[in-house]
Amino acid sequence: MLTGQGKIKRAEFRTLMSGHTHEDVDSFFANLSAVIKHGGHRLHTPFDYVSVLDDYLQRDDVRPQEPHYEVVLMDQSRTSIWFC
């Protein structure tokens, strides 16, 4: 419609291949969920979760193509955003 009205010269529509867009992320979170659920951990505080996540991410078989991880507890956020 926009090209027909002369408002734009050209438009393209692209999509990712079906079935290949989130496989690695989905499997990562499925494995992480299993570690949390069946790992026998007592997760009573947010710091307990940080510890389990950090231990999991430091394993050599977890996402070896991304060698550095840092697990940080984010317990505060800003309510206002300043633009300069």
C-alpha cells in the first residue's frame, strides 16, 4: 500500500526459519530448569539461586561457545530514566 501510494520506494518482509529460531535458548532453559528442580538444592533466598546458576554456568559442557559468565543478583531498579 505504501509503495503504491508513493510514500516509500521499496519494502521487504523477512522472517526467521521456522523451527530454528529459539532451539538453543529453549534447551538451555530446559536444562537449567531440570538442574534447579531435580538438583536437590535448597533455594530459600535469591543468593541461593545465584549460587546454583553460577555453578551451572561454570560447567564446561554448558554453552562452551560462550566461555565467560557472570551471575549477578539484580535487586534494585531505577524508576526514572534520564535522557541527555
